[in-house]
Amino acid sequence: MRDLISPEKSWHGALRSNAPPNALSLTITGAAAAVTVGTGTRRNVLTPSDWLELERIAVHLASRDDLKIVVFRGAGMTFSAGSDLRYWAGEESTRIDDDFARIESALQAIEGIPLPTVAVVEGVAAGAGCELALACDLRIFSQSAQIGLPIVQLGVLVSPHFSLRLTLLVGVSRARELLYTGRLVSAAEADRMGMATAVIAEEQVHTELARLVAEISRQPRLGLVAAKAASSVALRDMRAQHEVPGWIFSDPDELPGRIEAFLAR
């Protein structure tokens, strides 16, 4: 699937400075854009500066009038395990809260892209990686993929926006069970819950993605924009109702020790 979008035009970390190359890359061919997350190492976790770049990429894509579809995928054979917890070790809770606000800003920028967005979920989509997949309009899962929000296990306090994305797809009761336990669900269970648009055998993911990109790219751009705008009205209204100023994202008594234990594994 890596050659789905041929590199006629690409950035590799070009939208930010002082960052490892290829932490995020954007490739545009014709009416399709592909954002590749991570470098294929450490399950494509993202640093605080990566989330800033992701927001800038999303804002850039939203401003273009020559695109019809945007694909988000992970480097290698996994989507993203979310944020790089090494950056939170020994940090004050206020710094971690700032990082979560940065993540949420990036996710809302992705949701603000006025075109269809597709997440290709392979391997693991966990924590903020799960939220990244849920922020997209459509999600193609490989059969072996897993997705979930295990952040409660780390002493991270789930925000209203994080819970809203999950609840809209799976309902209140299932969302609560997933948030309370922090467990990862299989692609098959994600499909039953309503998180997956399609579940595809690993060797067929490329073919299905190419088919979907081609089908959407054939549609009139204005029609796609109108369809997304119309289907986003309820989401915008719900988000406005979920604004909680000063939300705290971390448990200062639990998070330091739990992150230390996680990193020691």
C-alpha cells in the first residue's frame, strides 16, 4: 500500500524545524493526499512537536482547493501508539496538560479538513493514535489490527472530546466499558461496534484503499465538501456542548509512577 500515492510531490518534515526527518510526511498526487505518521519505529509514537506539525499539515490540506481525499496511515505495518511517553517522564502535570491540548488541537484540525479523510489502521492504533483514527471520516482496518484507549491505565484523565469521538461511534455503554478498562479491541470487534468502515485481509488492504480513493476521487469536489459539511453539523454542535475550560488531563498522584513503570517494561 505504500505506493498508492506516488511521490510526485512530498514533504518530509518540511513543515517544521529542528525535528528528525520523516517523523511525518505528506505526499500529494492529483486529487489525493497521503499523510504518513511516524518513522516505522516505536510503533509510530509522536512527540509534542510532531503533533504541532500534524496540525500544520491538516491546516495546509484544508486550505487547498485541488484535493478530494486525504489518507492517514502509519509508516511500516502499524498505525500509531499515540504519544511518546518519554516526553512525560518527570514532567509537571501542567506540561502534560499542555501537550494534551496540543494533541486535541491537531485532531480538531484534521476534523476541520473539508474533504473525506480515511485512516488505514494496521497493527495498533492506541491512545492518541486511536483518537487520530477516530478523527477521520472513514477507517479501513486490516484483520490483525487493534484499537483502543488504554490511557486510564497510565493515570491519564480522559477528556470530553476524546470520549465524544468514541461515544458517537459505539454508543455510551460500550464507550464507557472501553474507557474504564483501557483494553484494545480486535478489528472484528471494532467492526461490530461501528468503529470500522471495512475490515480487510492484510494482503488486500492496498487494493481496497486504492479502490476507495479512486471511487471518491471520481466525485465532484463541491459535492464531497457539501456532504462532509452536512454530516458534520451534529458533531460541531456536540463539541460546543462538550467545551470544559481548564480540563485537567493527568492524575498527579498516579501518572508519574505509572509512566515510569510503563517505560521500564
